[in-house]
Amino acid sequence: MLMWWGERGTSDSLIMSDAPTLAKGYISPEMVAERYQAASGRDLSNLPFYVAFQFWRLAAITEGVRVRFTAGAMGNKDIGDEMEGFNSRIDALLEASNTKLKEL
């Protein structure tokens, strides 16, 4: 869930540019984790690893979609503009994954 939690002023917000959590009034992902930990009593010390893995996983899935697009799986559709979107999104996802890993 936290991977999809866009937050203003972060590189993650570039990935999740249409996330409802970008609207005013939403708490930060850190506050969500703190409240969950307080309510559940669970150890969340490895949470950055799992969030990083989800960013990496989505990058891998997006790369697979990009390859299918390139191979013509979408028919004769012109994909010029969309290809740049794939590339920038994959790069942003991998950067977000790397940033989360540095929190460990």
C-alpha cells in the first residue's frame, strides 16, 4: 500500500502523479506506518525493503509491457510518445527502489 502512497515533494509523487493521497489532508506514508505499528505492535524495521521490492517489481513488470509494445503486441499502434513514458517511469521506479533500500 505504501508504494502507491504518493507524497508531495518526493520523487515517488512523479511515479504516482495521480495518487489521491497527493491531495491536501492526507497523512504521510511514515505516519501511516507509525499508526499501523502502534495498533498492531509489529516490527516494521524491514518495511523499506518490502517497499523497495514493490518499486523494483513494478519496474520489472513495466519493462515487460514495454518489450511487448516494442515487439508489436499492441498491433499497429504508434507508440512513439508512450515509449518515452515507459522509459522515464521505469527509471523513476528503479530510483525509488534504490532510495528505499538506503533507508535500511
